[in-house]
Amino acid sequence: MDYPSALAFLDRHVNLEATAGRVHGLSLEAMRRLVATMGDPHHDLRAIHLTGTNGKGSTAAITASLLRALGLRVGTYNSPHVDTVRERLAIDGEMIDEQSFGELVGDLAGYAEHHAATFGAPASYFELLTAAALLWFANEAVDVAVVEVGMLGRFDATNVLESEVAVVTNIGRDHTDGVGDWRRAIAGEKAGIIRAGRPLVLGEIAIDVRDLFLAEAPEPLYERDQHFGVLSARPAVGGQVLDLFGPHGRYDEAFLRLHGDHQADNAAAALAAVESFVGASLGDEVVEEGLGTVQLPGRLEVTASRPLVVLDGAHNQDAARALAVAVPNVFPEGAGRRILVLGALGPKEPEEVLEELAALMPDLVVTCTAPSPRAVPADRLAALMGARGFDVEPVADAVEAVRRAVALADDDDLVLVTGSFYVLSAARQALAEAP
């Protein structure tokens, strides 16, 4: 199967990615049957499994970079993608190429068709992608797979894994209606990736949900600020300098090639995850290489200068709050203006995200309709930001919105593209086509 045929095959399957796999009946049985049809390739994998409302993608990227610095062959599976679905599957930091992706999905198609014929229901888009990743990693004999949950955890398609280390970064309100004791409900689902008798790296330290993680019987349990954490963080050119500690060691003056206090916390969690995996200290050289070479598109990513264009997929309240705190520290106010390009997804109203982004005090907000069926219309976003007293210009098409913002910006202005990862792809297209 060639690459276009592979994309067409995947697109024929219902995309339940808003709920990260099959939700009807809240069961992993369909995914278990699919991988069983394939010969259970995940049984050949050693894995670190990550979940959390925010930070799991960053923590996964840092974890993989540290593992590569140890000399291991590392597969990574994450979501969502920004520019191409191939971004989700990578080995040693290199995403799968088009030919290999086509061949992989071609192999998968036979298994998927047999599964559908046998059990009477086709797999979902996310289940197929997850199965493809597990098959690829097994075929390529990676030393370890770093796998990011799509949503929640217990019934996520990735949870067929019997991971050696589980990581829970935090608990937030994304993907919930906020009704009732939502924190415990979300925490209980995320705790579902824990395997009894195996390590858990827990970034969520709130006492009101701690018992839910303990109920899964992890051993040992490593908690942030007790067994791992950030001792100090100092801004530096291109990132920050950290003093970190993990379950097995302390590391001073480590340069992290990412901005923001939240990324320092993610680095500490990644450090704890890798130390848990190997059962030992990593050594200063490994930490220096792993943190210093990590690459993470779409998180305070500088893509152009004069004007300065920064991309960040702050898609929920916690991520928007972290962005609003980080921007003034990383890009201090000067003579230039702040221009915000904003797109967001539903079905929830985006007021909480907008309230956090309002703290940036943008001089102009260019709203757009993100390229997704769940997008909040540009006019709706414009009305919400206008009601907060900001100058607003709605431009429906995301690519045109970025072009408009850059055209309006002076050389010393900051153009910040945010609100949804789907808008970031449009920003890259606009910048690539700029004269």
C-alpha cells in the first residue's frame, strides 16, 4: 500500500479521537481482539506509558530523549499530530517515512479486515493507529517504547500495554463537563494505566485523589517534590538551566532546551521515569545530552523572527495558564506589540481558555476557525475576546489568519499562534509560503 492509500484507508474508519478510541461500552475488548489478531505485538515491547491532562506529550519527548542518550533504540507514539499523521510514530526521534507508513498500514489492513469480519465491527481510527505503532515497534525491535495515552487511560486503546513504568503528570478539567466530583472521576481513569507491583511516577500531588493511585498498588510510588522534582530553574538563551533530583540521583546545571516552569516539572517527571526504568542514576552526561537535545514542536516554538512568530498548542485552561505565565518570562515586553492568533475546538465553550490568554494583554487578536469539525467559529471567538475589551479581527481560514497577523506585525512585534494544535499546522503553511 502506498502512502495516499494508507491515509485513505485510515480515513474510512470513524475517528473517535475526541475520546481516544472506542468509548461505547467502555471496554478494551475490541482493541485486545485486534492486537490478538496481529499476534499480540505489544507483548514483545518494554514500555513507559504516560497520561495526564497536560504535559504528557512534553514529558514523553523528554523521556525518549533521555533514553536515547543512554544508547537505547526508542520508539515513541503520541497524539495529536500538527502537520502529518506520521509525526505520531517515531523511532530514535525520526518519524516514520511515507513508504514505511504505507507498508505498515498495508499490513495492518489485512488484520483489521479479518477483525471486522470476525467480530462484526470495524476498529476506530485511533485503535488502528495505535495497533500500527505497536506492530512497527515490535517489527523494528526497539529497546523501549514511550507511549502517550490519547485520553484518560483505563479504556484508552494504548492500555493494552503491560508497561514497566507508568507516569501520571497531572489532573485537569479537559475532556470533562466539570459536573460532580470530576477530579476523582478523571484521576480514577488515569490511574487505570498503573500496573500492580510496577513503578508509578506521580506528578499529581493533590491529597484528594492520591488514594485512587495507591489503590492500583504501584511499587514503588515516586511522588513529585518528595522523590523527584526541580530544585531551581534559571532562564537561559534557548531554554533554561535546571537543578533536578530523581529517585536515584541529583543533577545540577542541566540545560533544558525548552522554556517555562511547567517544562522544568515535565523534565523532572521524565528523569524519574527513566531512572525507574533502568533502576539507577543516569549520570550527568546522559542528562546533559538528553535534556539539551530534546525537540518538541508546538510548545513555545520560535518559527520566525522579525516579526517573532511563536507557536504553542495551549488547548485547555491549564495549558493556557502555563503559556500566559511563560510568555512574559521568555519574551519580555519591549517596544513591540503582542498579536494573538487564536483558534479553538469545542464542544465546550472556550471561555476558560480565553480568560487565561487574556492575561497576556494582546494588542490585537486575530481569530480563526481551526481546521477541525469541532472548531469554534472565528466569529464566536471574536465576540468572546471583543467582550473582554480587546481589538479583534476574525479571519475564518486559519492559514489566512496567520498571514494576516504577520502582515500587520512590525519587525519587533510578537505573533503568538495558539489555542489548538490544529492551528499550528496552518501557521507552518502560512510561514512556508511567505515571500
